[in-house]
Amino acid sequence: MDNVKAYYDVWQMMCCGDPFVVGDEVEWTGSLNKSCSTQEGQHIDFFVNTHYHSADGILKIRGKVERILFEYSDGSSTEIFTREDGKECRFTSHQKEKLLYKEICYADGYEELPEDYSGWGYLVTLSNVVLLRLE
């Protein structure tokens, strides 16, 4: 496959994801998508899923990170809590009214945002993509 757009939820990155940067080779689990797009009409090819309960329909995707768009919005309800390892986490209600996008080079789940703004996910462009079955 050539370029693929993968969507990675911020909450999954905060919970158990590995930070990544433009230029990294990554390998993620998830599922293919046929019908979902961003509000701006960008098609999403693959949804990263680090919390699957069954391997049915779950694949591994491997590729090189070419671009990271951070998806966020304002006007959402956010609760802040601390994980066992001491990291601060935000739980946000899903009020994705007007989504905003910012190109970033590094994704770790803790992007700087103005007060009352909430991060939703990363739209990641991958190149040199290989799809693999879970073993």
C-alpha cells in the first residue's frame, strides 16, 4: 500500500501508547475503515485500537510516519485525574462541535492546549504501509 491515513485516539495514547514522531517506523493494531471521514472530508483508512477484546477483524499496520495532524476542540467538558504512575490525564466528554487541526511533529497524548480545549486524536499519514494479520 502507498499512503494510509490512520486515526489514533488521544485516550488510547495516554493509556498505553508509545509516543511517535514524524519519520518513525510504527506498528499498530486496529481495523480497516471503509466509510468514515473527518469533518473536513479527509478519509480515514485505519483506526488504531490498542484495547481490542477479540482478534476478529484486527490487523497490524506497519509504516513510516509522514505527517501528524492533532485533532482538538473547545467547549468540551473535561475531568482531570492522576494515573497510578503519577501522570496527569484528562477525560473528556464527546462534544466534538467544531474540530480544529494542528500539524505536529511529536505525539504523546499530552499536547499543550489552551484552557478549556480538549484533544481528540491524531490523523497520521503513513507511507510504505504493510498490513499484517495478528498471530
